[in-house]
Amino acid sequence: MRKLIAAVLLLGAIAAAAQGGWLQAKAWLAQMLIADAWAEQLQAGTPSKPWPWADTWPVAKLTTPGGEARYVLDSVSGQALAFGPGQLDNGVMPGGTGTLLLAGHQDSHFAFVEHLQTGQVLTLQAADGQEYRYRVASQRIVDSRNEPMILQYERAELRLVTCYPFRALTSGGPLRYVVTAWLEAPAS
């Protein structure tokens, strides 16, 4: 009986590890396909879907202070966020006046957000190829039950939002980690 229980537990552990690995592999492959679609889009000047049945496409490329690229999709829906960070559609484009809000999962595409420090620079490439530099001004934890996300339209701001706490065993809680960065100058 003990051997049967051990075998069942071992199979369950293998299945859980395989599911977690599958999600990470899917996110990694999606970013590769999205990177290709981004390159095609920059060359053609029109949106390019990363795979034929995709309901989203890249709208920007975010480069971390460490030089890693994150391709931003045109939506913050749950389906889009499974494949990469998304941009809130509130009319603000890279370099534009107002809050450009990007959201992503803290256990994949936005894992780097935990390590951002005040003064570091994020680069955001727009669909026209223009690059913009945003300097990190603050990081804070927000309880979404008590403090709604208020967007401003007076200054060029990049806001990165992800769930908090980092490495939580369950997702979907009310806490958000919010990084605010201000437009410094065009990078190119």
C-alpha cells in the first residue's frame, strides 16, 4: 500500500512540474514568435500577428536595464498576458503625454520588475521604431481594493503593474506592485 501511495504522489509531483514547465515553455516560445512579428511589423509598418490565429499583436518593445527585451501586446486581457506584457488602451502611446500603463505577470514576463531600482532606465520602442527612455522614479505596493489606478494626462509617464507579492503560491490577490518611470528623452 505504501508503494502505491508513493507512486501516486510521485506521478502527481511529475504532473505538477510538467504543467509548470509547459507554461514557462509556452511563454518563452510566444515571446520568440512575437519578436519575429515585431521585426516584421517594424519593416512593413503595419501590425503583424505572431501566429495566424492570434487575437493580439505587438505594439512596443520594452528593454530592461539589463538589456532584456519584452514585447508588449495590444491588450491587457488574460489571454494576451499569458503570452507577454500588455498595454492598456487609453490613447497614450510611447513618448506621449499621459500614463502609458503596461501590465504583466510577475512570475514570467514581468519578473524583472521586482529588481528595478529608482534611477534605472527602461527603453520603450514604439511601432514606428522611435525609442524612448523612461527613468524609474518610484516603486510601491498598492491595494487595489482601496486605491484605484488613476491615470494622469499631464506628463509622459510609464507605469508597470504586476501582482504582488512576488513568488506567491496563489495568484489573483488584491495587491499590485507599481513602478512609475518618467520620460527622460528620446533614446535615438
